[in-house]
Amino acid sequence: MRHKYVAFRYIGGSNEDAFAGLDRSEYTLSVCKFRKDKILRFSIILFMLISLGRYRIYCVDDKKGLVHYSFVVPKSFKFRFLKKGDYHIGPCWTREDCRGKRIYGTVVKGIAKVLTEQANTSNVYVLIEDENQASIRGIKNTSFERVGICSKSKYLRVYSEITEGASA
């Protein structure tokens, strides 16, 4: 069985600071390629191989440790729908006690804004499992528009082209 994902594309937003909704007195934002957190070890190795080292990880920390991470991956064989110069944001994760605080949406929107301004790209995508209604609601409240659905193959875990499908 193939997993279904709702695809969203960044459409731009306001001229405010990219990460304006993130309380900098409470949270620290960093961009890296490697962290020693156990939760990230497998993903780092996987995305290092998939993107030939061209990925980035945006991390948000607080006094307790890692609060959120988002991987940013350029075009690779895993994402068939991406064109040269396009980016995919994901996988993303937010610590359970920090969910519902708009951290996910703020960070993803901020990353997309930075990519479109600094990396000179026009297409930044986020894929969300169709059953993950909390994340879908979180991304709908940002500067992303729903563009269709795609699926991920069971064994190779490659994402298909985006097609229009039932509304999420």
C-alpha cells in the first residue's frame, strides 16, 4: 500500500522577519548539517545519502533541549516532483509538550521565506500525510497553498508526481 500525502507550495507572504512568530527569548533557532540528538541520527544519515550532503536541518531548542526540527532537501531522486532549484521541507517533528504553539508553521514558513529570498528558488514544497490533520491545519494558517496529492512507494520510499486529488 502506498502512503498518501497532501502537497503544499509556498506562495509568499508578508515582509516581516522570516521567523517573526518564534519567541526568541524562549527558543533558539539554529541551522546545521549534523546534531548528536538520538532522534535525528538515522534521518541525518538517510538525508546525507539522498541529497549527497546538500540538505540542511533547522532546529529550535529551549532549556529542555530539542523542540522542533525541519529538514530542507533540494531536488533528488526521492522527490520526483521537484525541478532543479526546488526544495522540499520535511520531515518535520515537534516535541509533544510544544505542539499547538504554532512552532511548526512559523518555522516552515520562515524556512520557505529564507529559501525564496536567499537561494533564489521559486518552489518550496511541504508534504504532509493525509491523516495528519493537525499539521495540515498548521500549514494552512501560513503562506502555503494546497497543490494536490502524491504518494510514496512502499519499498524505495520515492514520492510520485503531484496530482490533483480530493480536497484535504
